[in-house]
Amino acid sequence: MLAPVHLGAGEFFAEPLLVEDAGAREVRIELAEGARLHLSAFVFATDAHTRLSVTVDLAGRDAQFFFHSLYIASGSGSAGIDVRVNHLVSDCNSRQVINGIIVRGNGLCGA
């Protein structure tokens, strides 16, 4: 599991995340009132199973989470991204965009 991320009231953070042939990886995020996080994830699997799991708690009003991701599988690799967003209060916002590509042959992709 990667280190948990906690953003306090009004904080903004934008971060890219790269996961390569690493098995399963987890990220836990908590956003307080007015916090904003823009997370971009890139997951690559060549000959291994690679999965990224992201759990986000929107714990404060006006918290915003934007997630853009791409996963690519090639060879015998499989790649996937799991996202769970918990809207714990009213007036919070999230958006997730997940794209996947099979590069060649027998790669397996799933979101």
C-alpha cells in the first residue's frame, strides 16, 4: 500500500502515479472541506498482473476529486484499476475517467 494521502481544508494537490508490473497497489485518500485532488494514474502490465486500487473519502463540503487514468496490457499481462469514492457529506464532487488499451496479442484488460 502506498502512503495514505490526507488533504486539509482548502488544500490543492495534483500528482501523477505510475504503476508497472507491480502486482496489487492500494492508495487511500481523505479530502477535507474545500480540498481538491487531481490524480493521474498510468498502469502498465507486460507479463504480469498489475492492479491499482484507489479509495477516496470525500469528508468535507466542497471537496473535489478528479481521477484520470490509463492502463495498458501487453504480452500475457493483465491490468486493472479499481476506484471507490465515498461521498460522506453533501456538496462534494468527483469525476473518474478510465481508459484501457491492449497493445498486442493476448493481453487482458479490465476496469
